[in-house]
Amino acid sequence: MQANGVPEKVTMDKSGANKAAIDEINANREKPMVVRQVKYLNNIVEQDHRAVKRITKPMLGFKSFQSAKNILAGIELMHMIRKGQMMMEGADKMSFAEQFYALAE
């Protein structure tokens, strides 16, 4: 939340500890976050991360936190491009590779 800001909605499993932490954050906020503890929604979120797990498992871990952060950010970026979630002018007319290379310009 420090890097990306506080979300409007949070989807989580039925973990009581996670719910308690969000409730504590919400107690100090003017507009509280909506907490969605629905098994179906959490399964969708977990399913989306399966591809990341498949790619990182053969790596046998990361040597540093920075390298893990960089690799995971790249994997997530490629998934966002593939899913059409890239917010870039003219992205709908570009191929996946063109969108990726446009970030380096």
C-alpha cells in the first residue's frame, strides 16, 4: 500500500488475521476499504497468479529482494499487456512486443 496507495476494494480469503489488519486500517480512514471475503473471488485472484508461480518455481529462489522485485514486475507487466490492461495511448493498435518496447522509449 505504501508503493501503490490504498485500494478501494480488497479481496481475500477467510483469514481472520488479514481481516483484522484491514479493519484496523479502516478504523483510521475517512472512506473505508471494501473487504470482499468471498471464496470464489479469491480463487480468481489466486488463479491469476498461477502463471507467475509456474515461471518462478524453476528459478529455485532469488539471490536478492531487488532481483525478485524486478523479475516479478516484468512478469506482471507482460501479463497486463497480454490481458489488455496496459494504459497507453494507441495500445489497442500495437502488438504485445510493440507495447513492451514502447515502454523503453
